[in-house]
Amino acid sequence: MAAPQLVMLANVALTSEVS
Amino acid sequence: QRLKVEDALSYLDQVKLQFGSQPQVYNDFLDIMKEFKSQSIDTPGVISRVSQLFKGHPDLIMGFNTFLPPGYKIEVQT
């Protein structure tokens, strides 16, 4: 995947998904 | 320039705030991110879904554009 910043956003979104 | 985790958190907060009364929108955004990570959809697929999801919210679209690789951009309709 040649979209490292999008991967980073996805990682942050999914790891901070605490509800 | 390289965005950091703090930039991502800040952007996600912005999305949550704008859709505070519609939590489903943020959940839909998470679904898009999940599909991207599992490679069910690629970058153009993400762009297509996010541009629909955030339609009418140019600030969120412009913020999202900062995370896209060079050559990709969601056009904001004014």
C-alpha cells in the first residue's frame, strides 16, 4: 500500500476505537 | 511533510465533534478504515467512500486530503 499516511490514520482510528 | 499520530488524533476528534449527534457517521468512517486496512478497498475506493460520507463538510474533506498520497485529492464542491 503506497499510502503510508492513510495507513497511519487508519491505524490510529482503529486502535483508538475504545467505547 | 509527514503527519504524526497527533495529527491523526486531532483529525479524528474533529470528525467526532462535527458528527456528535450522528455517531453512525464516525462508525461508517471506521468501517472504511477497516476495509482499507484489510485491503478490501484501495486508496481510490477510500476516496470515493469518504467523499460521499463527508459531503457538505469541506473542512473535513480538506483535512482528509492531507493524509492522501501525492496525486490523490478529493475535490471540494462549493
